[in-house]
Amino acid sequence: MKPVEIADGVFFVHSEMVNWVLLTNGDAVTVIDTGYPGQRGDVEDSIRAIGRDPQGIEAALITHAHVDHIGSAQYLADTYGAPVLVHPDEVAHARRECHEVATPGDVLSNIWRPGVLPWAIKLVRLGGTAKYGIDSPTPMPVPGALTCPGAPVPVLAPGHTSGHTIYHLPDCGVVISGDALITGHPTVGGHEKLPTGGHENAHRRT
């Protein structure tokens, strides 16, 4: 789970089940998505791996409020005082006033497919079945660049969820697409999976 610097101050962190992105400005860090609840230690370790301290987290940004993207968000808020920012259209979902997600029945109906059962077992072990939300998500100001490290520009991209948001880093030529664009998944056969893998994807224009 070694962070890869894909642009100056932009670090992509790939795990087997889901990914996240770290943006830096000096010692300060923005975390974009936070993995499953069982990955909070991995998120902290990834920050240390790029030579920063989790105490330097200034904000956690969320692409969308599925548990594999908000799993450590409340922990980061409680432990480091980092505000958790979501698009205004995703606030209700983040608070679990509604829940836009596949049901257990949806998963079970596909359990016969290769890769689905191993993925489901890992999901459970990482806390993916928890009814997990964010107590006080902060609606991010839109439009325009945010003032946290990396100055990402949130762009509403609904579909996967009502408030799904991608983040554009215009100075770096990078787009962090969340689940709006998925290039691989643990349930997909190896030859069909692109090297980035997982859910969260950061794409650099060349």
C-alpha cells in the first residue's frame, strides 16, 4: 500500500479493496476518501509514508458516502479535528438520512459470479456492512476551488449517488473521479483489470 506521487504533492494510495488520494501543501494534508472502517490505520500509515503527520490533516473530502469511502472519516474528525466536506447534495446520504447503496439481496443475487464471494468476505472483515455515517458533514462551498491543501475544484457528477463529486486539480492536470469512473474492481477477472485497480481513481492528463 505504498503511496505513489502522480503529480507534485498528489499521492495515490491503492489498496486491494478501495483507494484514496492525499494532497499536500508543506506539512498540511487533504485526504480524499477514507477507505473502509477497518482501514483507518492504513490511512494514517499512508500519510506517514509520505513524510507527513496525521495531525496535519486539514480536511477530509468525500466523493460519495458509501461506507468504503467514508469508513475512516468520522475517526479523522474525532481524532484530528479534520472537517469532513461533502457536496451539499450528498449531506443527507452522509448523515444516513437516506442510503443509496446496493442491498444485501443485490449482493446475494450475484454471489454465484466469480470473485463476488471472496470480495464480500473481505468487505465484511473491513466493516463494510456497518451502518456507518458522518455525524456532522460540512457542505462544501461550490462552485470554485476549495482552500484546503491541493486547492481541489469539486464538480458534481451524480449517478452513482445523488451528490457524487469528482475533484479537479487544474494546475496538475489531475481528476480524482471516485466511482464515476472505475477502471477495476476485485470482482473482475485479472485480465480485465487495469493497473490502478480498486474504486477510487486518480487520472492524470498527459
